[in-house]
Amino acid sequence: MVPFSFASQEFRLGASRALFWAEENALLVADLHLEKASFFARHGQMLPPYDSRATLERLADALRETGARRVFCLGDSFHDAQAVERMEPHASGMLAALTRATDWVWITGNHDEDANAPGGTVVEELALNGLTLRHIARPGAPETEISGHFHPKLRVSIRGRSIARPCAVASEKRLILPAFGALTGGMDAGDPAILKALQPARAIEAIVPAGDRLARFPLWRAAA
């Protein structure tokens, strides 16, 4: 995981798309979308039913790597309100073990506000150590925030090839995390909806871990 600063706090961002908050010894993840495959299967689009297992395995790996004792899930942790009931026993057992082993907080999102989240604490948003954790960014709000919802991806062309990578997107007071889930699509990081969500801002950039450093890509700058 690669260190970087946001809002005078020290974080580390990993290729897994998790954010480690050093001062709080906490792992932040957004948009797990657990049981998305089973949701689509119920509607006739058959997908391999292992997305929840893969997502939770990566989350367990990130906890082992960082030693974090707290987990903040920034909304849309479940793909729909019935996701918990559809979880297969292996994934359900993994989730139960993770929520028992850590101080776990579910922040509700637009997909899972009615989901019966197992273990942990459920809140709409959380103010902690000068930052507000929520699902959807609130442009113009006075607080400094970290959110999810948009599943940002950076698309670049390298040697004639188009490559897309999940990324974080940041302005001075707002940070949007990439989707952590194994079965999540993405929105172009420079999409007007994302740029609007990060306002007001002097500049907006995409942030992508690249080995032992962070690659930063300017997306927008206020007119002089």
C-alpha cells in the first residue's frame, strides 16, 4: 500500500482498492455489492455465484496486510435488501468471522439501506477525527469527506492500447474511493457527475497505486 495525505491525515491506498487510515487503524472500503451475481441470476442473467466470496477474501487479505482493527464500509455493501438471505454458507461464515474480529461499521448506501446487515453497527454516515464518512459525496457541504458510490475508473491510452483501472478521485475536501467489490463496473473518473460531486474545488485528480508510488492524473482545474 502506498502512503498519501488527505485533509492533513495520513492514509495508504492499495491495489486492492482499500484505504488504510493510519491514525484510526482502520480500513475503508466502498461498494462491495455483495451478492450481485445472485441478484442477476434471479433475473435470468446467470453469473458464477462466487463474487461475495472473492470480495471477502480480498478484504481479509487487506486486514492481514494492514493489521487494521476497524472497518468502515462506505455504503452499497450489499447489492440489494435481500442479499444477506441469499449468501451461500461459506461467504456468510467469512462475513460473520470478519465482523466479529473487528470493530465494523456499515454506512448505508442507495442499494442497501434496507438490508439486514449482519454484525457490526449500521449508520447513515459517520463523523470521525475531522472527516465525514458517507456513501454519496455532497457537493458544497462544508465538511471534509470520504465517500464511494461512483465506482471511478481511470481510462488511459498506452502504446495504442486503452487501459482502465479503478482509481480514487480527490479534490481538496472530498475523496471518492474506487469500488472494492469483485463484480463492479465503473464510471469514467472524468465524468461530469464525478467532477460535480467533488465541488467546490481548485483542482481534481485521479489517484492510482502503481507499485510503490501513486500515479496522479489531473482531471479538472478551475479557471484562473
